[in-house]
Amino acid sequence: MTASNYSFLHRYMDTPSYTKPSTYTTTSPLEILHKIHRDQRFDGISNHRGAASLAQLFNEHEDLILDHWNAWTIEDPKKQFQEAQEAAIALLVHTVDPGTHAYDFFLLHLVTTSNAIRVLLPFIPKKFHINLLRQWFLLVVTMYVTQSRPKINTDVSGKPTKQWNYIDHKTLDSPWCLDSHFIKGDATLSPWLLSANEDVGLRAIKEAAFTWGDVHEWYLAAAIKFADGFGGWTGFGVTRDAAEDVS
């Protein structure tokens, strides 16, 4: 897929002039997402869903998107990659309103693609690491805008009373156990439940927890919330195949 797909989005990495000073700077990807949520300049333009419509979104609002994208200053790549994965998980899990059970299919792919980067980085020369991470973050900014910039609830408290084996068991016994997208978003096990092309996103949340450590069990709490609260997918402006093409 890397070798065969080269969309217009690559020009923002290929052409240095697109990397330019922003109106603000921060090392926190989550802070940027909060700023995008509050940025009223995006009001009314959050309906450009699907790969074909992304070009239109950039044609009309390129400067605005790039202003937020360029705000991310990478000073400690390892730590900030961890924060980026946490931001992606928060987008998937902590944007769902209480009492509702539909999770955004497009935001799921920000989690699974972050896991793909985690897998690929050791095999890619270091000089490309930051560019790859910035390219992924451009996808994050773009998907967040197209999915109507839902509020991210950071006021999450309470220590989980369940462990990872609950997550594994919950998935296997869930009515959604044959939905490979639920499984890969749910961070669980069982490669035999998935086709080969789903392996890239397998155990995304769980792998992040084991990669960075989970002293405060934040990742575990996110996985439990997802597993217990999942009731289907929302966010479809196009077909699932088109969503896969974007990711």
C-alpha cells in the first residue's frame, strides 16, 4: 500500500515550503486537537468526508489546516509519539457521548495507523521518523475536521477494576466478535479471527499500553470503556472500503 498509493497529501511533506511558522506552537498533539475543536473558523466545513472530498477541503481551507498542523513542535520524538498515540485513543474512546454506544469508524483508523507506525519505525531509517510522524498527524488533523471536531472528554477518572484478560474474554464473547474493526480497535487477541490484511491494527490499544507502560492504567481504562460501550459504528460518509483507502 505504501508503494502503490501516493495521494496529494504527500506534497505537504515533499515540499518544504508547506512547513512554515504557525500562529502558535505546542509539543502536545492533544492541545492542538482541543484548539481545533474550539476554532470557529472550521464551523460549517466539517462535511468533506471520503478520499475524493479531502482535496476539496484542502483547496478551500489549506491555510487553516496547515496552521494547526505546523503548530506541533517535535522536540522529544519518543515521548511525543507516545502522546500522539494517546491522543488518537482519546479521539476514539473519549468523544462518545454518555449513554450512546456508536464509535466513529474513521477515528478508529487513527488508532490503528498509529500502531502501524509503531511497528514500522524500527525498520525505517531514523532520518525519516519525524517526517512519518508528521505525515500521520496531518491525517489526524484532517480526519478530526471531517468528523465534525467532537469534544474530547479529558475528565476521565476512576481506577479500572478489570484487567486485560477481561478485555480478551469480552471480545470473544461479544456480539461483535466477528467484526474485525471492533477487534482491532479493541486491542485484543486472536489473530485467527482476522484476515491477514487486518493484522496491522491488531491489539492497538493494548500494544500501546505494553509499549509505553500503563502505571496509571489509562490504556486499560480506555480499552474497557470501548469494549463495554461498543454498540456499532458511526461516522460513515462513505463506504468502509473508502475509509480503508484513506488509512
